[in-house]
Amino acid sequence: MVKLGLRNFTLPKNEIKEILEDQGRQEIRKLERGLIVLETIAAIAPLLGLLGTVLGMVEVFEVIKDQGIGQTAALSGGISQALLTTVAGLFIGIPVLIAYNYFTNKSESLVLDIEKHTNDLVNKIVHINSESDNKL
């Protein structure tokens, strides 16, 4: 961004600022692109676990319908499936959600830094331009 600011050194302040803000937005998009993937995984993993739970319970009810409630060995397969898929969904979803929140906060912090440094750079360029105009 510094190079971009220096390349456009002679432009008016508002144009320099607009050019740097556009570049900043492009950089921010790059930062946030990966966050969408994390957010999606964090949202979908528990839902897939829930789906597995429901399917496991459907299996349990099918066994009850076909064999009665006394067949604990037959029932345990569906219950086991239900619990394992819930665990898997949470096992994936929780750490990914933590990572998503961490990287979202980092991204927001970087965005604030980019905005601050962009303003500082624009002000320095304008200051240098005004000094060079005064010397002429």
C-alpha cells in the first residue's frame, strides 16, 4: 500500500485516499475469504451430527417396530450411531468455531490497522506535498 501511495504521490488527498481505500478493501477481502469456509464448517458440523442422531434414532424405532423393545443388542446399534454422530459433529464444530472466532478477531484488528495506517500514509503524503509546494 505504501508503494501505491507513493506512486500516486502527486494526486489530490481525496484521490490518494480513495485509491488506498480500494486497495485496502481488496486486501480485506483476501483476509476474509478463508473465514467463510470456517464459518460454514462450524455451522454445518453440528447439524450433520444432529442428522446422524436422528437417523440413528429412526433405526432404533425400526428395530422396536420389527423386534420389540426387549432386543437391547439390536437397539444399541442405533443408539450408538446416534451418539457417535453427535460427538463427531461437536468434535469438529467446536474447535472450528473457536478458530473462526480467533481469526475473525485477528482480521478485524488488521482491518483497523490498515485503516489507521492508510490515514497516516495519506496525511504524510499530503504533508510532504504541501512542503514541496511551499519550497517552490
